[in-house]
Amino acid sequence: MAKGPHRAALDTDLRRIIELLVVDAALEIRHRDHALTGNWKDYRDCHVKPDLVLIYRLIEADRLVLVRLGSHSELDL
């Protein structure tokens, strides 16, 4: 997680996204939620912030797996 003055805002944004994903609700367009391809074909990503990406996977209707969180360059996307 982030450190410093932006941590609370980041924690709030990330928590809200996770809450929506858990109930399979649509994210706001600004989060640019989309399916990935290639080696990540069973996964999705969404933007917590413009260059902070969450990679996750929904398994059936009852399991959400949070896989990675980082910038595009950190995640090699």
C-alpha cells in the first residue's frame, strides 16, 4: 500500500473497487475494467488510479482472487 498523505485516499479507492468486484457490480468507466489476453487470458484488470492497476480473477460467482497491484510498467502490461 501507499505511504504518506495519499494512503487514506488510495485505501478508500481500492476498498470501494474490491467491494464492487465482490458483488460482481459494474465499475465506473474511469476504472477501465477489461479482460486481459495472452498469458493473462482468464484475468481482468482495472485502474484504481490512472497508473495503478489491479489484476484480478473472478472464479465462478463466489470467488474473487486479487492477483497483483502496481503500475503498468511494474506489471509489464
